[in-house]
Amino acid sequence: MISQEYTRPNPDALLAAIADGERSRGRLKIFLGAAAGVGKTYTMLEEAQALRRQGMDVVSGYVELHGRKETEALLDGLEQIPLKKVAYQGVELGEMDTEAIIRRCPTLALVDELAHTNTPGSLHTKRYEDIEDILAAGINVYSTVNVQHLESLNDQVFQLTGTRVRETFPDRIISLADEVVLIDLPPEELRERLRRGKVYAPAKVEQALTNFFRIGNLVALRELALRETADAIKSSAGLRGAQQDASARHLSPTEDGVVPGVPRILVAIGPKPQDARLLRVGWRLAQRLNAHVEALYIGPAAGDAGISPQIEEIVSAHRRLAKTLGVAFREVSGGKPADTVIQIIAQGSFTNLVVGESTKTRWQEFWQGSVVNQLVRRLEGVDVYIVADPDKRRRRKAGG
């Protein structure tokens, strides 16, 4: 059974607000689920049809049916904006026509699969960017997404399920949403829907049941979805409270940009692919603490031999991830890493530090020392969060 935790909006009030120009930006409502097949699109269409019957101007910008007849039936009577044909490698593919939706200017546009990657040559690389354009035009949007596509959860989902999700979207889109609705279905019920061919084609069912749709995976993903929905509600309330509190106390930043009483987190990273997890951990910690967060990468000193193309590719990926998460990315050159981190912390009045566990063995640490140990020993008045090294964790589990 699908669980719906929301209050149906009043279409008359929504239409009146837009007509009066009270909202320059459209409202975003996200239907969040733990996995494919829980009923996100179905629930979105049900609500859209109810609003249409009450007189709201609703269009389907893009709805993915996956061959589900019950879902397709809910499109009856809804105006569907024709897809835009995009040529790619000699084939024409259909993508949502964002410009056509904006020209049509409905009250509400339905945009399925928020994390979708558009065909090269489209207006934007990702569908969430199309949604931002539609919202900026003053059009309300209903969209759907599964929790595993959240960028900050990428490492956690991989650890839980063994599957690395490649199609992600930035968490700021969840923060941008005016409402997040959890569409929940118990794992065994979802597996039964899968067996009945309600989720995937019959040829894919057995593989899905024995891989991603295992009970353990679904339980873990369901817990993540519940937590994200609760966090979205608390963050929304907390943001309003913080804004009111800051306004009441007339808080303003100092000359160096530090706001009194606001925690400041520094994430120290290196040229290792697994350090992407530090950025995600730091970002999530900042959300929990309502804190400012920055990343620090220490590069080679001026005059040193240039870094290899492989290292530059890793650092570039870190820069892109930081931009996606909205984390300021600072790069410095040369110096001893521990000394540099301590100096930056003092200059920026940082209250928290996120670092990765040393990759050295205990014998190497004994003879050579480690940057992490130096930081823990020398930093005073700073909370240090040491994130476990995934390779060491796997070796421990294997008994190595």
C-alpha cells in the first residue's frame, strides 16, 4: 500500500497567488521514493488529475510510463507537451522541451525523473537544470526521484547496496523544494509488484530480485528515504527559524566573512578518488549543523614537477563535485600539509575539520608519522571528524 504524507494544496489559493504576482518563482514539489516501482509517478499523476478537475492548468512536460497501463491511464485528459527531438550518434531521441513548457506557461508542469541525464545537445546536461528554468519562469513543478540519486548519499548507497549510482543530482534541489513527499512501500510488497511485472519487463525481473531489489537493500534505502524526508522538513523549518533568529539579533558577518555563532567546517582533501567521500560527508555535516563549509586541497609547491594527468583528472573531479554540492573549493600550494591546514583553520576561524583516515599501515605511521595524527595532537578547540578509509574497511572485513 502506498503511504502518502502530504496536505493537498488549495488550487484556488495557488492560482490567486500567481495571478496577483505574489510569487516570482514557481513552487517545487518532489515525490521521493526508496526505489523504482513504489508509486511516485502514479501518485503525482493522481494529484495532478485532482487539481485539473478543480480547474488548475496542468500539463505533462515529461512522464515516464515504463509500460505501466495503470499509470498511462492517469494521463487521460492531461495536455502533453510534445518531446523535443535531439540527434545523437545518428539516432533521434526524445527529450523534454523546456522552452515549449515555458512558452505554454501553465500553472503546473509535471516533470518525471528529476535525476535524468539529458541527451548530449540538449538545452541542459541534467533535467534538474531544466526544472530550475521552469521554476524561474514562475511555473510550479511536480517531480519524482529515488533517494539513491542524491549526490551526498552516493558513497553511502554504494556501501549499502554494492551499486555505484552514476546518475546523481545535487542536494540543493531537495533544499529548493517547497514540499517533499515520501512515497513509501514495504520491501516485500515492492518485490511482489516486481514479480507481477508492475515495475520492469519480465526478462529483467529475476535479475532485479537477486541484485538491487534484495530485501536488505530495500530496507536500507527505505530508511534513507524516511530520513531524507524528515531532514527536508526539519531543514525547511530550521531555515525559517534561523532567518527569523538572525533578523531578530541583527547578526552580520565580520570583515572576513565569518558570521558569529555559525559553525564553520573545513574539509581537507588530497589527490585520491576516494576523497570525494570527504566532500559528501562534510556537506552532510554542514546541513546537520546549519554550518558554513569549505574544501581545502593542497597542491605541489611552485617550481615542483607538474602533476600527472591522472592526478589532475582526480582533482578536477573534486572541483566539479564541490561545485555540485555548493562547497567553496580552496587550493593552496606547497608547505607541510598539517601546518597548512592549521594555518587555514586559524585564518578562517573554522570550528570543525573533516579529514580522511590515514592510508598508512600502523608500522608506517610509527616510523613516518601521519598528517591526521599531527592534526589531532596539535589542534585545540576544533572538532576533528576522521572518515574511515574504505579500502582499510574492506581489508578489516576480509580479515586482512
